[in-house]
Amino acid sequence: ILKVEVSEEQLARVLARQGALQDTVQELQRELEERRLAGGEVLAARQEAARAHHQAEEVARQLEGANRQLANADLERAGTQRSLAAAEHARDSAELERDRAAALTKVLQTKLALLGDELAHAPQVPEVVVPSAAREEAWEQ
């Protein structure tokens, strides 16, 4: 058995050193725990970022669908505008045709009235009666 003599001063230094080492160990354990917790927070943050990315992709898909619907609505609106323009053109053409027909009717009514006046003032021609046999011969020739 070996007997070692240690002075109180040396013992105090060793105990102080042991206490310092225990403090260091406890500090390292706290730091390790903090890093473990921080690692968990980092993992949670990464998971949250992945969820947010997934949600952003979903919103982008929905936005793309909405843009397609808007484009289709624009096409439908353009088609409706073309149909409306064609209908307006047809209406304008019909109105022009109606006005032309009304003008032509007036011209024909005027000509008919003039012919009626001429007929009223024309000398009377006696009516000639042609026997039916003569009419048939004239017709055959």
C-alpha cells in the first residue's frame, strides 16, 4: 500500500479543480441539451418549411387553374362580343333592307298612282270580243 501525503493546499486545489471540471461537465451537458433542443427546433422548422412549400405548390396549382378559367372566360367573352357584333351588323343590315323596301314600296305606289291617272285619262278603246275558235287557232299558230 502506498501512502501519499497531500497538503491541505494541494487538496484544496484538487477539489477546486474537480469542482471546476464538474461545472464544465454540467455546462457541456446543458450545451448538449440546448443543441439537442435546437436540433429538434431545426427539424421542426424544416418540417414547417416543407409544409409551407407544399401549401405554396397547392396555391400555385389553384392559381394556375384560376388563370385557365380566366383565359376561358376571356375567350367566351370575346366570342360573345363577336356574336354581339354580328347580331348588331345583322340588325343594321335588316334595318337598311327595311328602309330600302319602304322606299321601293313608295316608288312603286307612286308609279301605280301615275299609271292609274294615265289610265283614267286615256281614251276608251272598245272591247273586241274574239270567238273561242279563233282564239284557239291564234294560239296554235
